[in-house]
Amino acid sequence: MAEAPMDLKGRAQDLDLVAVLRLIKMSGGSGTLRCWSGRRSGRVLFHEGWVCYAELDHIGRSFGSRLLKLGYLTGGQLAALESTEGRQDGLSLAVAVQKQELLGGEELERLLEDQIADSFFKMAEWEDAEYVFEPAHAGWGLPGVVRFDAEAVGLEGLRRLDEWGAMLGALGSMEKVPHVQPVCSTDRVSLTPREWRVLAHIDGRRDALTLVEESGLGLFETTKLLTGMLQRGLISIKDPALELLGQSMAIALKGPIDVYNVMFLTSAGSGEVSNHLRVEKMGDEEVEVRIAAGIRDRGAAGSCLIYAPDSRTPHAVVRRLALETSGFVVLVNINSRDAVMASKPDIDLMGEIADRPYAVATYASLADEMVEEGQVRDLLQLDPKVPVVNCGLRDPEKTGEVVELVISLVP
């Protein structure tokens, strides 16, 4: 087995990644090319100079997720593969899918090719990237599904990178929210199946990055389709509510049940709630965080951003978001003592943040016995100064009062 030079490492500023791919191809190297820039990282797998797979380590969109979104695998099939083969990385999953003939060879090749191109063009975008090639040990081999020419992968990455700037310029940013434009009944609109797939997920609430996740078509392809539909006048792009984070009054909502969090936002806000997928820093890593956001019109006092990070958002990320947040509302379900205690981690988080005011908003999802306010305070070990307000999640007046109460506590 031929090997790439052991000292193949450096900076993209001195030798770009396309040239690195070419060197590995020429040497017939097998192993892993690791690339990183700050907290971002990715890898390209090689076998005898051919590219077998590539992925970004800091992005949550997995190859398995794409297969699910595109309907090539069911949740049950993916779970079965993981139970028999162990949790799959993208390449191992592709091998298992091929072995069990769950997907045709040509379609699997196309999906892998797009996965590799999507990953590599983002690595090529990192101007300050560093890299190192880790040669494989003797006798090492990759499970082969399809192998791609390394130089062709590099050139496709450059082509996508050239187009990416123009597409992003048209959209503004991946946090913008696409809206479907009304079409005259006499107009005939022809859409490809892929355009239909993206259009079906546009509801005026999901931002562009969320549409990438929901469509399963990948970052570049989804963005290209959005840009094309924008240029044809089929969609418009609007600024997301979340753009106000750090620029105006912002109240964050924390609760253990996402559906009730969104219900509160919808009731307290003055318009539609939008859904966002943001990349946030957590220590030395970057994680994708889902955030629902809305705007509350306060009349002469201006507007206020109200938002709720996904209930599974790591506390480290919420603490970082708190730096741009004015105060918090903690939602507590008072149907039972256990329901109340489900909000204890959120109360503990408020103690960790410490320098942001918050109020507890209680609600009952069932009309049975409810935990009294005194018990809520005891169970959650609340400071006597923390307000506890009972609110109906669907009552705009009551949810609005909770938001205004927190705003009144902001120094």
C-alpha cells in the first residue's frame, strides 16, 4: 500500500487543500486528512489515493439524518442498523445500507458524492485552516462503497465555493426566513421534484438553515434551490426575529416541554413564531441549537424579542446566550410534584447565570389537582424575591403580563 508523506501537514495559506488532495492522490495514500480552523473541524478519508468519505465534525447533520429525511430509511431501519452494527458513522452506515440493499447503487453513489462535496467546500472556505494527513497503518483498509477521484473532489469544492458567495449574497444569511410568494392563478409555475421538496417546508417560520436540515438535500443544494426560487419571485426573504438578539430588549423562555414553550411564545408575541438553527460555541466545540423566536409589540415602548432555545440545549450554550438576554421566564407545569420538579434544572441554571432577572410562570396542562404556589416555591427552592405568576398559555393578556413583569425587573 502506497503512503502519503508522513510530514504532510501545514496551513491552507501556504498550500491549499485542493493541492493537498492532489498530493495524496499522486502518492496513493491511505488514511485520514484532518482539517481544522478554530473550533471547526472536518476530515476526508482516503484509500490508495481515492476519496471514500468526508464530513464536518462540528455540524450535527449526519448522513443517516439525510437518508431519513429523503425517505430512503425509516426510523426503524436506522435503529435496526444501529442495534446490529453499533452506532454508525456516515461511511459505515453507507456500507451497511449497501450490504442490505436498502438503496440502489447509483443513488447511494450520488448521495455520497454530494456529502463529500458539501463537506469539502466548507473546509476549503476556511482561510486560516490547518491540516495534517494521518497515514493508515499497514494492512488497514476502508470498507469500500464508492471511491471518488481526489482531484475531482477538490475542483468540485472550488466550484461550489465560487457559487456560495453569490448565493449567500442573494439570501443575506442562512438565518433569514423564506416566505412563499402568492402566485396569480393564471400563472403556470414549473418546479422540479427537488424544488417541491424545499418549497413544501417553507412556512414563513423556518429559517434557511432549518430548511437545509428538513429537506435532507444538503447545504449547497438547498441554498442553490432557495436562491433560484428567490430569483424567480416564488419566495421572498424576511429578517428573522432572532436578529434582534443582543440589539434590543430580549426575554428568553426556559421550560422542559418545547411544545408548551412555543405555545407561550405564540400567545405573548405579536406575530408568527419563527424557527432557527444556529451554530453556537460550547467550550472547544460548536453545536447546532434550535431556537424558536417571536416579537412582542410594546407600543410606544418599542418591540421586544422573545425566544426559547430547544429544551435539550446544553446549559453552557444558554449561559452564553444570556450575555445577550435581558431576562428569563421559567415555565413550570403544576399538574403534579414530578411535573414541577422537571423544571428544577432550569431554576438551577438561573442560579448559575445569577445576573439576569427571571420570573416563574406556572400553568396546568390538565384540569385535575394542581400544586399550590407555596409548594412550588418549596420544591424548586425559590428565592422569596422571585415572582411566581399563574398564566394560561393561550391567554395573550396573561402571558404578556409575565413578559412585562420580567422587563420591569431589568435594571
